[in-house]
Amino acid sequence: MSWPLRPSTQRLVGWLFLLAGFLLVLGVMLRLGVVYYEYQQVGSNGLQSGRLLLSLLMLVAALMMLRYGWRARRGNDTVD
């Protein structure tokens, strides 16, 4: 693939990253909602630190995808 991308392709890639980031944020929020419901039912014995850590890492990845998608969509330099 040639670099830099053509502007139309870069906007499409930006939209795809925005969509993927939004869907991942939505999924993580639903997952955290289930964890919170389980915490309410079972108490602190139902919490697993590995699951919470994975959810937080996915949330960070989703926010980075949103940031990259926003910058690609606006035509800014996406290489940091």
C-alpha cells in the first residue's frame, strides 16, 4: 500500500476507525454493565481483576481508535 493514502481513502479509513472505536466503546460499556450487575448480586467475590483489566485495556484501545479515526477523517497527520 502506498503511503500517504489518497484523501478519499484516508477519509474512508477514518470513518471505519470511528465506527469500530464507537462499537468497541459500546461493547465495553455493556460488558462493564454486566460486571456491575454481577457485583451488585454477588458482592466483591464476583469481581475478577483480570476481566476488569481486560475491559480497561479494550477501553483504552477504543479511545485510541476514535482518536486515530478523528484525525484521519479531518486530514491531520496521523503519525505520532
